Amino acid sequence: MMFVRYAGYRLLTMLLTLAVVSVLIFIIINLPPGDYLSNQIAELRATGQAEGVAKAEFLRKEYALDRPLWQQYLIWVGAFPGPQGFSGLLQGDFGWSFEFDAPVAEIVGDALWLTVLVNLAAVLFVYLVALPLGVLAAARSSTWVDYTTAFVGYLGLATPNFLLALMLFYYGHKYLGLPIGGLMAPEFEGEPMSFEKVRSILVHLIVPTFVIGTSGAAGMMQRLRANMLDELSKPYVETGIAKGLAPTRLLTKYPLRMAFNPFVADIGNLLPAMVSGSVLVSVVLGLQTIGPALLTALKSQDQFLAAFVLMFVALLTLIGTMISDLLLVLLDPRIRYGAREG
Amino acid sequence: MFNRLIAIITAAVMALPAFAQPVVLESTYWEAQVANGEMDRAALRIPGTPLIVDLEAKGRMFGTQGGTLRTMVTRSKDVRQMVVYGYARLVGYDHNYALQPDILRDYEVEDQRKFTLHLRPGHRWSDGAPFTSADFEYWWKHVAQNEELSPNGPPEVMRSGGEIATVTFPDAYTVVIEFSLPNPVFLQSLAGASPPFIYRPAHYLKQFHVDFNTADAMAQMIRSKRVRGWAPLHNKLDNMYKFDNHQLPTLQPWMPVNAGGSSRQLFVRNPYFHRVDARGVQLPYIDVVELGIVGSGLVAAKSNAGESDLQARGLDFRDVSILKKGETDGAAYKTLLWANGAASQIAIYPNLNFADPIWRDVIRNPRFRRALSMGIDRRMINRALYFGLGTEGGMTALAQSPFFDASNLSKWAVYDPSTANAMLDEMGLNKRDKAGYRLLSDGRPMEFVIETAGERQEVENALAIITDTWRDIGIKLIMRPLDRDILRNRVFSGVTMASVWFGWDNGIPQAYTPPGYLAPTDQVFFAWPKWGQHHQTRGAAGEPVDMEPAQRLMDLNAAWAITDDEETRGKIWREMLGIHANQQYGIGILSEAPQPVVVSDRLRNVPELGKWAWDPGAHFGIHRVDEFYFADDPHAEVSQ
């Protein structure tokens, strides 16, 4: 019961944070002078194309870009009547993309789910790699196992993602026959889910997961190793050894549990880092996530599209933090729900 | 066995006396549709007088129908490249850049004023509806002159000297377009890479047009399609160039089908296409074109893996090494090097309308621009970036143009730092700071800021080399990479000191090519954005031309338009090119840089040495992709 209350409280703070984030996003997007339409109008004027100007002026009115900023914000959110009445994020109207000349919802559509999928796969990869390797590196510290994992880890940290991606694509295709770019074979796009389609997606996920996940895995591994080393030198470990506990059981039952907290808390850091990192990686790898859309939108000041994508990324981040907070509470009895009360 | 069969059939066909029109063979792709009566036989699908392409005259081979051509673009809106590659136009350029009727059976021109277009009787849209003068009439009366669809009236191509043409439709296969003043650019614009479509499939579009529907039906349509009015809907659905409406009938060799995906688009053969080869095989040879939409960084890697059958878009010269590596690793393609058709691969445009008055005076001095040009070591750039395969020299007509003049190419364009230094000293820019850079009259060091679109690595590499050689003439080059749109807007507003772009798109002008792009008529020539605006807006924005040689270019451009004498026009062209070479308005660095073209080993009829040019050229368009075909075994070609 307490847990549910705590979860509800966290959800509430999350929504509040999201509201604040939405204000920030809107302000930042509107910081550069002009907007997509006024830029277009300026260029059309300079070339004397009156017909285009009329259309752009019409769109400016239609999307309330001629109003003061605070009104624009409220209309965008859906808390203020715009030219079409209340129609904003709250009502499920994500706005219009001027660059693509289509509703935002239509453009991001599938990309949202693929973004979630790619990042989930990467998070999973990070944990599956970092956990065993981190523990192993700590247990066998200062041996070749430790040095090798550290070396590979630092390589992963130091290699720029796009370079890693191109190398993996080249060699992956040459020796393993892996596909280059994309998230599924083109013929499956828009098809209903089928076994073949899932297989195609999985094969296409290999390289992106690796590219997005490597640096995160390397960092996480090193942190786990350091935490473990702290614990391993403590007296209770020696006691355990003296009592004749099997090494694996000893490791997993005591020091690992102690070292686990930062590992879980990291989800909150990991998710935003990866989501924002994967924007550029997606552009390089040609993934159909929201990354490429965000980049074009920002470059051309396509504000509704950019704002929506940024909101979505913020939402993912907040969900990540929330998951890590809830997990911590479940895992570690030392953390209490309402520390303030006690 | 099969080969022998083909040989026998071929022999039989060849044994027949040469008919004016070959017997048209059925295509296997539409066999099922013909068999169950959904579609006419091929012989009935093509126009009564089809365009019979003369493959032999071009040294090409007869092909067979079939196969899927895979190629890639980098943005979803590049689906329109298929209109460019398909290159079915009312009139089109042939491989010698001469205008020939294409969709039209024939045309007549009187005094450059009256154009009579003859359609091919029996020609049909890709959905089987007849293509007649009614489609021109629909466009002219209900689209071009409809105030809601075209608030500004008919497009520029239908005007001459500001006056709108008179268009008449004497019969179903004749359209007469008459201008009150000569319109010498009319046919050339119809043959462009992105042409004005002066016809529309009336039978399809009428259902969306207010003139042909009751108010009730229109209101219902607007509601069900969730649009703001009928005009936006019509405008969205009738774009013949964007190729984004797969229901819109087309005349191109391939028509889009809805593949329901964002990472590829399929195009299948147009069953009613109007070209056939001399053996009665309807073009295009290739059945299906699969246009993949991939990240721009992946085009080279995917080509290397053999995932494209024909690729040039998205490939740069620096990708040649990875492409060649793929070839030696056994991928089934070869990399051809075509020459770029732009007048210059990299050109620097000092802005004559720059906002800073002191700098502007310096930039407007021709000696300054000449000195800059002579301070560039073109040989070194060519060798460092293009393995010496480019043509070094200033911006002028390429060797294939009748107006090519080697002296224009080398004028003020030979590396000579000591002469350049002397010229700058003569200008009074002889004071230098401690680092050896010259000082402006107000004491500022000469920091010459060149802005780029930040898209092409080769530009940045070339500028890095120029930075070194300009240091020797006392000019500090500062490179500033921007975004394409930001660069354009900065140049147009006059705050850019100098910028880099390609040279003129059309590097091979002919006498009939309008020389407007050599004169200050358009802001996109980055040396005179303000003068261009002034002309484009008829004086509403920008500044009037206030330099003698530029005014001369303007006058010559006007003189070209009022004559149709080939010799006079040639003279005008030569004088204009001469002014440009002498004035160095755009400082060209090199031209004809190699454009890598990846061609599958199975793909035939692709020219070994082609031109990669936008207009005229339409990239692959002028090389007629519909005549390319697949052959599995190089020895199994259908014998002549």
C-alpha cells in the first residue's frame, strides 16, 4: 500500500516536471529570431512570389504564430482557445509540421515505437554486458581478465559512435552478412507483425544496439567494478571466506547486493544519455526513429515538430528516472517511502 | 536452349522487311491483366505513332524487359527524382543536347511566338485514359487561370514580357500557344529537369475541382478528407513533379505504387508508355524500380555492399576508395567516373553587395578579385582532392559547349602569387600587420570570411588549401561553415562577405540556352544577391545594378531574348562569358570533377562516360534510364 502511494506521488511529480519541461522547451525553441514561416515569407518576398506569401501568412494565422508567445504556448498545450478552439497536446493534437507539410502525428507515428524499441534494446544490452563483466573484473582485479575488460571498455567509450557504426556495418556485412542501416527490411514496412518481420527487426537491431550501448556499458561496468572493489575489501567478506562460503555464492549474496544501488540508480542517467545520444546515431545509421525528424526540424525551425519530439524525449527520460526510483525502493529496504515523515 | 530460342525469334524478326512500325510485343509484367481482360494488348496500349527510339544510332544494344532496379535517395521527398530520371517531357534533349519531340509527336515554332504542339493520337495516361488536348485545356482554364489554385495567375513559362499567352485547342491532338512577344525559352523550360507541367490528367482531377462538382459534393469531400478547402486538396493531389500521389496518372516510364512504407517506394512500368524500340519491345526495359530512402551517410556503404544497381546521388568523389574496394572484394558492380556538368565544381563568390562599405569597395575592384583568383593553386587542389582528374581553371563554358574558349578558362586563373601581390599593392593595400596580412584603409587586417553550406567536405578541404596560398598574398581566409538555408538567407540579406557554391548549373550552354544566369537577374548567383532581387521583384526590393560590366551583362541578356539568329546569339554568349572571365565575379577553381556512378554488372546500356548534370541533363534522365536493361550473362546479349 505504501508502495502504491509512493508510486502515485512520484507520478504526480513527474507530471509537474513535464509541465515545467514543456515551458522550457517552448521558450528555447522560440529563442532564435523568426520562425519557419517568417523565414519563408522573407525569402518569398525577396523573390517576389506573392502567392506563396499569402499561403504562409494564412498558415501563420491558422497556427497562431502571430500572437504573443505566452498565448502560443497555451494554445500549443491546449489550455487556451486557438483559431480552432481548444486543440493542443492535451486534446491529442500535436500540431502541424511546416517542413513536411503534414500533421506531426503522421510524421512521428511509427517512429515513436521504434525509438522506444531501439532504446530498450540498448538498455538491456548495457545491463547484460555490464553486470557479469563488472563483477568478473572486480573479482579478478589486476589480472588479465580485469585488464582486458577495461581495455575493451575504454575502446568502447573512446570511439565516436558514428565511426563505430560505419566500421561495424562494413565488417558486419562483409563477414556476418548483417544488413546495413534501417530497422527492418523495406518490404516489411507497414506490414502487420509476423514472425519474419520480427526476425528482420531483430537482425537489424544488432548493430544499432551495440553502437548505442557500448559506451554506456563501458561506463556502467567500471562503476560496478569500483563499487564491488570497495565492498570486497570489507571485513564481512573475509569472514565469509573464512567460514568457507563458495566464492560465487559469497560474491552474489553479499558484496554484489551492496554494490547494486548505484547500478539501478543509473537507469535514470542512462536513459536520457542514450535517448539523446541515439538521435545522432539514428541519423548516421539511417534508423527510422524520431532522431532524423528532430534534426531536420531543429535545422529548419519547424517548431511544432521539434517541440513534440523534445517532449517525447523528456517523457522517456522522466519515465526512466521514475522506474529507477521505484526499483530502488523495492530492492533496498534501507530506503523508506516517506523519509520526511520519519 | 532458351538462348537459342531467342536467337531464332530474333532472326525471324530481323528477317522481316523493315516496317515503319514494328510489331509490338506483349510484356510479361502485365500478362495476367491482359489475359483476364483488365488491360488491352500492348499493341493497343501504345500511341498510334509511338516514339521509336533509335538504339543503334546511340551505339546501344536491344534489351529485354524485366528486372528490378534498386537505387537510393536520402530524403523521402526525393521520390520526385523518379520524374527527373524518367525524363518523359513534351520535348526533351537528346544525347547531343538538341531538342526533340518526346511526348509530343511533333511541334512547330513560328517566330518564337507561336508554338503548335501535336500530340500522339492514341496516347494514354498510366491508368489508360486518353491523353488529349483536353488535359492541356483543363490545366490552362481550370488550374493556371483559377484564382484559388493559382492566385498569381499562370506561371512564368506562359508569359512573355509580362503578357499572358493565348492558348487554343483546335482539335483533340493539337494545342496552339501564342505569345504576343517572342518567348525563346519556352521549349527549353518544357525540357527541363523540373519542368512546368502545362497539362494535367483532367479525368482524374475533375472530381476534386469546384467547377465540375456540386457545392454539396465538394463540402462532403472537404469534410471527409479533413482539409481546409478544395484548393489545398487539389494542389496537394495534382503535383506532377513531387510524384507523391500514387493515384495521379502519369506519362513517365514508371509509375509509383503504394508500398506503404517510409523507407522505400516502388515504381512499376507504365503500361501505356509511348516509347518502343525498333523491335517492338515497349520501353522501359526494366519492370520495377525500387527507390530506397536511406540515411545520407549510408549510401556509400550500401553501394559498397552491392545494394544498389544504379547510384550516383549521395556519392561523392571521396567515396571512390570504398566503392573501388567493394569492387575488388567481389561485389557485382563497377564504378564509373562521369564528369560533372556544372560550370565549376567549387566557386567562390565575393559579394558585390556586401553591407560593409570599405570591404565592398575593395571587393568591387576587379583587381582584387583577379588577385584572389591568381592566389589559388588550382593544380594542388586538383591533385589533393581529385587525383588530378578535374579540369583546373576559372568558371566558364565547358569544353563540350560551342562557346568553350581555353583563354577564358585560364584568364586570371593561373597560380602566380607575385603578380597577385603586385596587383594588391597597386590597389593601395600595401600596409601589412606584424603577421604579414594586409590592412584595409581603416586599419583592419584583411580577414576574408567565406561562408559555406557546410555540406561538402571537398569545399572545406579546398578552402583549407587556399588559406595557405592566400597567406602568401597577405589575405587571411576565414572559413565559416553554415547550414544551406541559413547561408542562403544571409547571402540574400547582404551580410555575407563571400560564399562558396557550385558554378553555373549549366556548363554546356548552346546558342539557344537563355543566358539569364550570367546576368544579374537572380539572387541565387551569390555575387549579386541585391541586384538579382531588384530584377526579380521588378524594383520592389534589392538595389539597382550600378557597375558598368554588370549592366552590360544585363543588356546582353535582353538583346539575346529579342533575336533568334543563331550567330547573334553566339556572339552575345561569347561576350558574356568573356566579361565573366575578365571580371571574376565567381572565382572558379576547377570543373568536371569526377562523379562516381555505381552500375551493377548486370545493367546494360549505361554510358561509360556520361555527364552528371542537373539542367539540361536531369541527372540520369538524359541518358534515358528506360533504355537500360538487365542481362544476367554478359555473353547472352540479344544478338544484333
